[in-house]
Amino acid sequence: MPRGMRKVCAIATVLAAVAVPRVLSADTGAALHVRVQVSARTSLRVSSETLTFTVTDPDTPATAAVEFTASARVAPGSRVVLTVEPLGVPGLTGPADADARITFTGDGNGTRTGELTSSGAAIGARWQGSGVHEGRLTFSLRASAPGVYHVPVQLLLTTP
């Protein structure tokens, strides 16, 4: 590099070193407004979609359990609801038992107690905000006729 060019580069370097800190240290204020919209996202894993009950004595309820892992990413303060709905009447291997009644209890944070009916979904659990929740719903069937009952169910995780 020619000598004159080196001198120009050296002067430019010194000027940059002196001028840049003054520009950077100047008190300038600026407001930054950020708006974040969180899109709701859910994930649900269940151990079974069919409840299988073996009734041996009409005076003793038969039980079946469904374990679940529910994950949700929602806006702060939003609700997350796990519903359970029978997809038909309790069916005995053979004819259905019209007197059959299915109730459930929950084990885990936010789980509830309820009854499955043909009129719609029951709330199995409810939470506030994002997170991962694990639990179990234990179903009890009282039926007047002994036998094996299969009840398909749908568990659904929503953010109303």
C-alpha cells in the first residue's frame, strides 16, 4: 500500500475511534412496542379410547381407567379443558344394559368428578394457562347384567 494511502487509513481509523463513542453515548430515547399473539396449541395422549368393564356382580361396580398427558400453549390466563364423551351406550358383549350408569373420578391436578351421559361431553379436567398435566380418570360402571362391557370414549383437549 502506498505511504499516502496508509496515512489516510490511519487518520480514518482515529476519527472513527473518536466519533463512534460520541454517537453511541448520546442520550436518545425510543419506545419499542411489542405485540405478541400466542396461537393456542394443544396435545393430548391417552392410554385408551375404549373403556372395558367386566361386571361379575351387579352390586359391585366394575372399573376402568384412562391415563392422560395433556399439553397446552395458550395466552396467559386462558382456560384449557379436557372433556370426555361416550361414543355410544354401554354395550354388553351382546345386548346393551339400559340401566348401566358410568361415573368417574379424577386423579391429578385439575381433574374432576362426573358422570358420562348420552346427552354430551363431561368435563374431566380444567386448567388455567399453559403447561403439561398428567392424570388419570377412573370410570365405574354399575350394571344389572353381568358380562363384559365395552364403551368407546372420546377425550378432547380444547381452549375455549
